[in-house]
Amino acid sequence: MSNTQIADIIIIGGGLNGFAQALAFAAHGVTCHVIDRADPKTMLAPDFDGRVSAISSSSMKLLSTVGLGGALEGKGCPIEQIWVSDQLKPGALDFVPEQGDGYLGEMIENRLIRQLLFDAVKARPEIHLHMPAEITATEVSDGGVRVTLANGTQLSASLLVVAEGRRSATRDGAGIKLTEWDYAHQAMVTAIIHERPHNNIAYEIFYPTGPFAILPMLDDEAGQHRSAIVWSVPRKDAPVYGKLGPRAMAHEISKAMGGLLGDIRMNAPVSGYPLSFQHANRITDTRLALIGDSAHGMHPIAGQGLNLGLRDVAALAQVVVEGMRLGLDPGDAQILDRYARWRSLDIQSVMMATDTLNKLFGVPGKTASAARRLGLAAVQRMKPLKDFFMAEARGESGDLPKLLQGMPV
């Protein structure tokens, strides 16, 4: 058909993972369509909503390699230490890299990452962006993939990459089932201005009611110290917090912080997100691959959600590019089988470790608290174990795709 636009790959979803995937393909000459229903003007709103992401050092290497290196320079706050505590009681655990090892990651505002990714995508001739666009039909067969848009445009490709997020209609339509459970908690996300500098330390404080994270951000233009807050509270209590004004909310956050950073005040509105565990029982189907939250949705306790998605991006880009060099088309079953085998164990291990950590620290009672503090103290004394956890935080463990090592495929 004259109105059919052909590319190597179609990506459904123009979020952080979808855009990163498109750039990873484009950096190697692979063409793709990116479809998203969101209006860029709404998606790229400049107002700060308090959301930030911990970008591991390996994820930073990926973003730099696909073209964002210069744009990201100096935009994130380095994480030079992670401090973990059970209810601010004695026996805290801290992760501090040795001199020369580099930082553990960077805290970057989501709105900034989104804007830089969007600008980079718009600049690549290999990427055809369809935003806002509604999909009216998706056809997947042994011969290829065809997507029809509401304006009548038809897109054709060899592979369909699904980056729609947790509520993926395309994943569900492919008959891919989920293993999932509800944590009955809600994450309250915001940002604060505080009296004392954070010294590039990320704090994770575990309370029986849920974890409380203080994440370092760059000072604002006036030199005021800032941090992001991710606070998990029982869902039944969330409406109470939602009714609080800025001063009352700052007071509650200050109590949970135990005065770590002195006096505080709010720097962003409070957003709430229900927390659940969600794992796709498989991440591939005929000419289809899942990445990011479409494949796995996890508790934010370890801040690894986006990094896990970027590991999907790097692995999928590598198997596709290497397969195409051998003469295979991007949707070949051999390529998708390699992607599934490469990613499945890592996804499962990270998600289950995060789930176990959340449940372990959520056990109430003095005995459980004492046992946790003994465990933290034991890890504090064991350098090999601490080194392992820091490698996990950096995203540098396991069989790393080349992009996560800072190398093109």
C-alpha cells in the first residue's frame, strides 16, 4: 500500500525505555517507528513533579554511548554513599566505594531525562516518531508486523517492541500472563529543600510501615540543598497524607528523617503511586519482545526499576544488531530466544531480591528489628559482600551487554 511506512522495528511506547531503545537501534543503523498516544507538549511539561531516577553507572554508559553523553554531563547528582538503617537505630550499613572506583550512580530528574531523550530521538533520521497517535489495529504473523494508526497510516516492520508500561494492552493481547501481587502500599513521591548538605549520600530508612528513601539532588540555582523523597506507606493511610498542606507534610517527612538534614520545606507536589509486583511469565512471543515495565514492575525499594529496563534495552539492541549482521531479520525466533534467555534470570533475580528485602524489613516487632540490625552489622564487616552489593547498585554484575560497558555493539 502507498500509505504503508516500512522500518526494521516498531516500538510501542515513547517513555524512557522506549526512547532509549529507539536510540540504541538508531546508533547501529537500525530503523524504527516509535508510537505513543501522549502529546509531547503534555509529556514534556517543564514543571518539576518531584520524580527522579537513580541512574546506575552502567546505565549512564549506555545513555552516553547512544548519544546523550554530552547532554547529561553535569545534570545529575552523584551518589557517593548509600546509608541503610532499620528505623534509625544503631547498626546502620553504609556502602562507600573505594577511591578510584567511581560513584554508585546519579540522581537525575525524570523530566530532564525525558526531554533529552525526546530531543535525541527527533534528531535521528533512523527514527520515525508518531506522537500523539492512537493504534486501531495490530497484526503479528510469521511474516512480519503491521500496525494501523487512527489516521489511516499503516506501519510495517519485522519486530514489535512493547514498551507501554505496566498496563500493556499489546502484551495482554498476545496472551502473555502475569505473576503479580499487590503490596497494599502507596509510594509518595516528592522533593524537599533542606538546611544541611546531603554530601551526595542516599539514605534508605526501613520502618515497619514501609521504606523511606532520601535521594540526593543537585542544589537549585539559588544554592539551596535538595533531595527527593520516596516514602512507602500503607494504602489505607495514603488519603490522610494526601489531605495535608505543604507545612504539615514537611513536618511528617521531617519526623521520618529524624533530623538527618536539618530543617526542611517542600520543593514539589506529592504524587502517589500504588505499589505492586508484576512479572511477565515470558518476555517474547512471535515477532514480539517486552522491555521495561511491560515485562516487569517492581517495588522502588532499591531504585532499580529504570536500570532493569535499560538492561533490557541494551540486551535487545545487541542480539538484534548481531543477528542482522548474520543475515537474520530483527524478528527472527533465534534472536528473540537469545534475548529471552539472556534477560530472564537477571530480571527474576533482581525482582525477587527486591521483593524479599521489602518483606524482610516489613516484619514488625523488636525481635525482627534486632535480627535485621545484626544482619546489617554483619554485612558492614564483610568487604566481599559489600563489594557485591555495590556492583549490583552500579549495574556492573553478571553478563553485561556491550552498551552497558560503554561500547557500541
